[in-house]
Amino acid sequence: MTDALLSIRGLTKAYPGVVANSDVSFDILPGEVHALLGENGAGKSTMVKMIYGLVSPDSGEMTLRGQPYAPSEPQAARAAGVAMVFQHFSLFDALNVAENIALGMAEPPKMGELAARIKEVSEQYGLPLDPWRIVGDLSAGERQRVEIIRCLLQNPKLLIMDEPTSVLTPQEVEILFKTLRKLKAEGTSILYISHKLEEIRALCDEATILRLGKKVATCTPRDTTAREMAELMVGAELHVPSRETRAPGPVKLALRDLSVASPGQFGTSLKGITLEVRAGEVLGLAGVAGNGQDELLGALSGELRSDNPMVVFNGEEIGAAGPAERRRKGLLTAPEERLGHAAAPDMSLTENAALTGAQRKGIERNGFLDWARARAFAQEIITRFDVRTPGTENAARSLSGGNLQKFVIGREVMQAPEVLVVNQPTWGVDAAAAAVIRQALLDLAAGGTALIVISQDLDELMEVSDIFAALNEGRLSDIRPAQGLTVDEIGLMMGGSGDMEVADV
């Protein structure tokens, strides 16, 4: 189209063993919010990397404002008016806001001038920032503001946003959407990637849908249901998780006034957390990133230990037990960070399966590993959870984020835990895969497993939870029945405005 801001024609990019994008064409108009949708491994990340100059296409061409556009690096893309806010923030905790923003500029002005500009632009777009605050002290939502303001200082014509609401409260999402609509009204185009399809319907004008590297459809989100978009993404009818009505059994896990210091300078210590989870019960824990979720999972996994009787499993005090002993007893965990914490990047899927499944799956015998059993376990995970990979001997880092997430969650689910604690179980996962994971969690609960599901996806928590609470600054809100809670009530709980159980540490 001659009036397109960015026109993409026939872009193709292949890697050894996989074609990431195949002959993809679409246009982004001036002042348009354009969604790029697809299941995990559909080619979204490769597409935006080509637009932003991180990789070069094998064939095809792009034009920006009618001129040939082929950025060799991100700096060239930024110079042409293309900016990107990544899903994973690239910020230094020990530096202040202005210093972090200066690092992303080719020729930063004097710090005083830059600070004044940051303050001006952040207030202009409804995202106020103190340029002198240390980034390590900021909430996840404030850190995202730093990334957005860093982009806006470049006066971009096209802003790419990758999963921008994954770390925000509902109230913060509304603020962000107000900012994006203001940018749209000023003529800025936005390429928006998200698995939250109701957000796509509320915000986006047009959607391009990829499947297995190819463009398969376009649609107008406001005229298309979330389910219809999900089914276009996966090319099949979407499975809707179902749950059984059940009476909870005996208490499987109890925390008694749990207080644990964070091991990191910018972490959040846990302060007087008390809760109980029963057999067959799902406790949903909401909270903006950085409010103690990682520390809570560490305290439950045994990575952060305490000699005090604050963690009780099946009536036994296990506060001093390490991860291996807790796993042997039946308390399993799946952390948020897939690569490096939940999985060893350079180890094969077989080796990663053995890392946590050695005891419960009979892989370890008399001090030796049975690699045939380990491979069989890895293959079982791949098959049941539809992990897209050439085979069990591929390294964990070779998988897309969503496929590695399916592998990590599947590995724990298939060990039949008595208690399972998962942090962000469907983070970065497409709608169909998310439905599979949520159904697996509900099936565990139906079989008598007690679950704690920590998530920033409120729709997910409402779908799977029986009881609900929120973490804020290391403190736990009152635990309430999930049924009947409104999004506004949940948002207030996440922000610390609800009734909180507070203990001085």
C-alpha cells in the first residue's frame, strides 16, 4: 500500500532445521495499532527482530515511509524512527533512571538536561518518572515506564511492544493504554505483540496472524472474538479448560508467620506470611513482579531455608530441608525464570528432565543415572505437552520460550506431586498451550494435589483458583474465595490497598 508507514513484502528467514518466517507480507499504517499474533514458534520474534535490525532476512524487502528499509543493526532502526520495548527489560538496577536512559542513546545530552527532558516527556504521556531514582528500587510497572520513555525520547514513528502488560496491574494497564492511544492520536504507529487477546480487541485496529512461520489471516480485532483469534492462531478448535467441583481434603502445606530475608540487594523480603493449602485446592497468588514472588518460591522449594518451624508439609516441619529432600517428599516447584533457573540452557532436554525427575521417576539408581529412563521421561513430556523440538537431545536454549515453558511445567506435573508451586505457569505461552497447561494443573488438583499458582495473569488465576490472595512488598493479603472477586478488587489487593497481614521484621 502506498500510504503504509511500514510495508513488508515476502520476508523469509530460515535457521538450521527450521523456517522461522516464510514469505510474510503485511502493512502497518500511520497512526495504527497493529497486532502481531501467533502461537509459540509461529515466527513473531523473528519478524520483529528483522524489523528492528537484530537479524537480516534471507529474502524479501521492507519499505519505511516509501523508502527502502533494511536496518543492519538496532541503531540504524532507531535512526530511521523505529523503537522497541522488549518483554525483558534491559536495565541496570544500580543506576538511576537518567543514567539507564543515557546508556541507550548514541549522543546523550548533559545529565541535567536529560533529566529535565525525561520528566517533561514522562508527564506529557501520563507515565511520570523521577529521573534520579535508582532503578533497583522501582516497581515492575515503573521499570517499564523507563523503557517506554527511553523510546519516546527518540520520537519514533513506529513503536514495537512485546508483551507489554505481562508485569502490570489492571490499573497500570489502563494507564499504559491511555498513553498508547495518545501516541496513536499523534500519528505514531504501534506494532503490538501479546497473548492477551481481550487486550488486543480493546486496543488494536488490525491484526496479522502467523502460524508456523507463515501469515495465515488478518482480522479486525474489535469485530473478532478472542476465541476466534485463538483458533486462527492454532488452526484448530480451542480447548477450554474444565474443572471438577470438589471438596478440599486435609491441609498439605502450611506457612506459619514466614519471614525470609531476600538474598538480593534489590529483592523483596517476605514478612509474616501465613497460609494453608489443602489437598485438591488451588491457591492463586497475584502480584506485580518484584513483590516477593521469587522469594516465596525459594522459601517453598528449599533454596531459601530457615531453621524456624515456618514451613509445614503434611504436618512435618521442613523449614531446614533442602530442595532434593522436599522433592523426594512430594513438594515440587517450577520457578518463573525458564532459562537458567528452571532449566540449564546448554544441557539437553533429557538431561534437564533428569535434573528434577531423578528421584521421583526412578532415573537415579544406586548413584547412577539410567539415561534410557531419562530419555523416555523427556519424550513423554514432549509428547503430552506438544513441545515443538526435533528431539530429546536438543539443548534447552534451542527451544522457543513458550515451548521451553511447556517442557518445564510438564516435567513437574508428570512427577505426580503432592504439592506443586508454580510461578507464571503460562508466561509467554500462546492461548492453546496455556489451555493445555491450565487443564493439567486442574487435573492435578482433581487428583488431590494441592497447588499454589503464582501469576500476573488475572484471567488465569480466576480460571484455576479456589482461593485467592495477593503479594505486595513481601506481605500477603487476606485469603479470600476466588469466586465473586472483581478485577478492581484484585487490582487493589495487588497494589497493597486491600487488607494486608503485616508483621514487622
